[in-house]
Amino acid sequence: MNHCKNYLLSFIPFQLITFILIGLVICSTKLHAQDEKEATIKISFDQNDSMRFCKALVTSESKPVKEIEVHFYIQRMYSLLPIGKAVETDSAGVAISNFPLDLPGDKNGNIIAIAKIEDDDNYGNVETQAEIKWGVLPTNEMNSWNKRSLSASRDKAPMLLILVSNIIIAVIWGTIFYVIYQVYRIRKESKMLKTKTE
């Protein structure tokens, strides 16, 4: 009985220390979450004769946020395509990135641009997106689908490639059959010579 009491008394301080540590971790994460400020990003677009720009205005509590890195992306089918390097906001809270001129869009030429603040100490992760009709319209690939090319399937391979490969195969098999025929003739003639000598 005394042994059980001693075991319980030695176990209770360990549990107490564990609970205190867990409580401290939870409190520190809550305090860290409270320290994070909320930020918003608004995307706008601008262009001149030969350049296109994507602008991101970062504000917090209706005030511009200075010197914070904004990453620009374009939404692709399976992932995000980065546009250049991260850009810091200026004194007005604006970050500007050059927009490529040759990005393919959807069937209507629309592209989804995304501006993100990533893993910032004060604001965490913030993201917004906007659609713009700056994409290159997709070409009608069905017109070239049935054309012969090296990248096409076997039945649409170039005729010259089919002809050359068939000639090579015919030459190889022809050589094999010729060698077999010569071996057959040599054996036949050797048998005839043996019968003559006998």
C-alpha cells in the first residue's frame, strides 16, 4: 500500500509539470495570434503602350503598410506561376510588378492574378485575387491535331520517318534471312561433296 502511495506521489509532480508546460504553450500561441495584425490587399491593373502592370495596395486599419513583401502569381491549371520576385510596398503601401505580355488565358482571354503576403511576422499570410482580360487567346489546336509531326502519335508520324524506319527493318530482316539461306546452302553443298568423295 505504501509502495502505491509513493508511486502516486512521484507521478503527480510529473503530471503537474506537463500540464503547466501545455498551458504555457497554448497561452504563447494565443498571444502570438493576438499580436498578428490584419491586412488587406487590393489589386489593380494599369498599362501603357508596351507595358502592363499589376498593382497591389496593402492596408491595415485603413492605413498603408510600408516595406512589406508582396508576391505576385498567375493562376494556372494545377499550380501558381510566380511573376518575378517579391516586391516591397512603397510609402503609399503600393507594390508594382511587370505583367508578362504572352501568358495564355482561358477561352475568353481572362487571367487570374494573385497577390500574396507570405509568412510575415506581423500580418501572417494574406491573399487576394482579381481577373483581367490580358491573356493570349488559345489557338485552335484542333486544326493541327490531325497533322503529321514528330510529337504526334504513331499513326500520325511523318511519312518520311515511317518509310525510312520500314526500309531499315526490311534491310535488317533481309540480312538475317540471307545469312540463314547461305548457311543452308553451305550445309547442302557440304553434304553433296561428302557423297561425291565417298
